[in-house]
Amino acid sequence: MKVAIYARVSSEAQDYEMQLQELQALADRSGYEVVEIYAEKISGTKANADRPELKRMMKDARWRRFQKVLVWSVDRLGRSMKNLVDVLTELRDLKIDILAQQQGIDTGTQMGAMMFSFISIFSEFETNLRRERQMLGIQKARAAGKTWGGRQPTSEEKFEKIRTMKRKGFTVRDICKKLKVSPNTIYAAMG
């Protein structure tokens, strides 16, 4: 069976050589042919699109270069549940299995497939909890009269202050500093 090895550490100060050695030994014991090694030093909290080696591996997966991915631990594929499930789902859809050495999870087995299902369920649960907390926070902010997002429209009162300062000879820079407005606001007030 053709396999890929994916190794990741979170920072430049760390080393993924131990992961590579253990996964290569696993491949040798299992009679797997390692066709590619993907190794990177990057935080697992980065979005999948910001992880070059993971992107390269997923591209090769779409080209069907291997049938299984060996990883030292599930968290090497992604720290956030969403990132992890995205990778697992795409690989599953491509009929590519994952073997996570530390957890003993092989999605090519019934037990591994069940574990994948649990991971997906927990991911959905986590997403729903986050959405629920966000909605509660929005309701609380609205109840307190707070607003967010975008700029608040400039009041006519502030426009009048700008025009008065401009007539008195203040520079655009001075008005910006004093009233905490942008030059565009000043130009809009001067109309």
C-alpha cells in the first residue's frame, strides 16, 4: 500500500525528526511504501490554507498518490476541531485512510471509522456551542445598547465643529487629532 507521512511541529525551535523516524518504522513494519513525506514547522491553529505542506499533501491526495496518511498524532493534522474535521472529511471522501500512531486510530478499520464519526460529532457540537455563545453575547450587547461593526455615521454636530474649526484656520491634521476623525470625514463636512 502506498502511504504518505505527515509530520508537524508548532515552532521553529521544535524538531519533527522523531515523528518521521517513528512513522517510517511503522511503515516498514507494516510493509507500506512511503511515496511522500510532508513535514512542516507551523502552528496547528493556522488555517489549513496557511499550511503549505498540508496543502501540498491534500493536492497529492486529490491526485490519488497514496491510499493512507500516517501521522504521529491526530493533533498534528489540526489543533482546532474544525481544521481537523475538514482534513479528515476530505480524505475520507477521497477514500484515503488515516493512521494516527499515538491514538491507535486507523480509519481503515471499523473502530477507526467509528472514532472518525465521534470526532465529527464533537466538531459539530463545538461549532453549535460557539454559535450559541456568540448569539448570547450579541443579545447581551444589544440589551446594553452597544453596537459594533462598521463606523458610526458622523453626526451633524460633529460636522458643524469641523466647519467651525476650518473657518478658524485649523489644518486638516489638527482637526483630525482634536476631533479624532479621518481626513475623509473633514472633506465630507466641507462638502
